[in-house]
Amino acid sequence: MTTIKELMSLKGRRALITGASGGLGAIIASSLAELGADLILIDLPESDIHNLSNNLVSKWGIEAESYFCDLEQQTQRSDLIDSIKASGKGINILINNAAFVGSSDLQGWSVPFEEQTIETWRRALEVNLTATFDLCQSLTPLLRQSKGASIINIASTYGLYGPDWSLYKNTDMSNPAAYGASKGGLIQFTRWLSTTIAPNIRVNSISPGGIFRNQPKVFVERYKAKTPLGRMATEEDFRGVIAYLASDMSEYVTGQNLLVDGGWGTW
């Protein structure tokens, strides 16, 4: 019988993580490195991705590569894919974590529905959905050749539920249509892809609830009151689910969207 420790081990496997230098991305990278995976870390040119790579190599004794890539730009995605294929090292795990979340000062984003722009809609869908399609499609041939091949898409509870606008009252926070629509599409793409590239590759998604990132106190208190576990998430809350879906612990799990939301969607 295979031990739990053996099922969890990722030694000899290679994982690509987009948006790797962000709060959640760094936790994903650290968790997989701890389990022995070698890493390909991807993030924007202004990110600190190279330092993260060096730190993980030093701490866990794994191999890691890091690439700058603006996933909104198809030409940069193509260059990234070509570099990965040219390395000849293969890939076992693909984690589509990068997301377009905008900002309160982005024109046509955190504004009433009637003022949200087609431009920001397209930008969000390009990063949150089209880039994921592109990477999955382009890297499927490499994944098919790999042991324990797994794709994990990071979606959102807002891919499943509509926003409760009372949470945002008297804050500068918002919930643009493009974000929820793109994450909903990502969840359905996960299901579609899971039946399309089976049985060689497993495909699952994770839908995080709200992660605490110093949001306004009034928002945090309202959010906590609506969550059965009585708090917002932290990045640490996702270490277990990432380890589970990336490893052979979940070798008979595909096409699933796992909610990690403290019970937010229960009532």
C-alpha cells in the first residue's frame, strides 16, 4: 500500500505557477517546493519573481526558473510557451493563478455598472480566461507525457455567486461584472477541459472566498458576519488544498471546483 507521505511527494515533478509573486501565488509556490516540486514561476515584469525563486531554491533545495510575462499580451504568452517547450524539461503541474483584479483608480472598473467599460471587460477576460485557455492548450502535449499531470485553475466564489452589495457600502471597493463573469467562465472551462483531456490529465479549480488584505474595517466585519467560520481567509488556508490537488492524494479527482470559503456559500 502506498503511504500518505508517498502520495504527497512531488519530487521529480515540475510545476508552473502564474502570478507567483503575489500573496496567494507565493504560498502556492512555497507549498509545492516544500513537497519537492521543481518550479517555473511566472509574473509581471515589475514583480519580485526572481528573488522568490532564489529564496525557494535556498530554502527547499529544489530547482526553479522564473520568467517575466504579462499574460494580457498574447505575444509574451507565446514567447513564454516557446521557452518552456525549448527547455526540454517537461511539466507535470500547471497552476493558473494570475488574475486581473484591477484597482479602484482604473477607469471603467470600480464604477457603477452603467460606467464599466468594454476595454476593462476585455482586459479582465484576456487575463482571467483567455490566457488560461492559451496556456492549457499549448502545454497539454507536455502534460500528456508527464506523470501525475494536473491542472489547477484559481477561480473565485464570485464565479458562483452574485455579489452582496451591502458589503461594499461606504467603501471604495467594488465588484466589477468582468471579474465574476471571467471566474464563472473559468469554472466551466475547468469542467469542460476535465472531460476533454482525460484520462491523461486531471483538471480542477479552487474558488477562494475573501482573503484578508487590509480591506476597510467595515467591509471585514460585514464579511466575517456572513461567514460561518467567522473570519476572512488567509493565504495559509490554501496550502492544504493546493497540496491535495497537485499531488497523487487526489489522483481520482477531476472536474471539481473546490470551495475554500469558510462556509460562505453554505447559506
